[in-house]
Amino acid sequence: MMLADQIRGLVERGEYERALDLGIAASLNDRLEPDALQALYGMTAKLRSECIDLASKKADVGPVYQALEAMLLKANELTGEDMYGRRV
């Protein structure tokens, strides 16, 4: 199975940390292909959406939000995005 497919599958199941770990490992080994990076962009978009949803419900405090935000920040470091999804 291709790395991008593995990442997408994990994201669909909400296993963001495992998906991010795969991306980081691939990056460290210079194996982060464009398709895998696209899958990670999809993950950051989903994480961003979940964070915004919680914030709109005034639920942007507590362990659930903090865990999602921390995951988004780590993923953004890998993808080169900012908190708004812009590539910097």
C-alpha cells in the first residue's frame, strides 16, 4: 500500500497521530512523496476544521481541543503551513 493511501486511511479513521508519525518518518528518510504530502494537507484541513468547530461552540479549552491543536501544530511544521492552511 502506498504511503499516501496509508495516511488517508488513518485520517479517515481519526488516527491523526499515527498518520503524522508516518509522515514524519517518511520525511526523515527523504521519502515524503507529493501524494503523501497531499494526504497530510488533507489531514491538516480536517484538524483545522475540527478545531474551528470546537472554538465556535466555545469548547476551545480542555484536553480534547488542546490535543487537536497540538496535533495540528505538529502537522503544520511538517507540511509548512500556518494555522490558516497557508503554505509559508
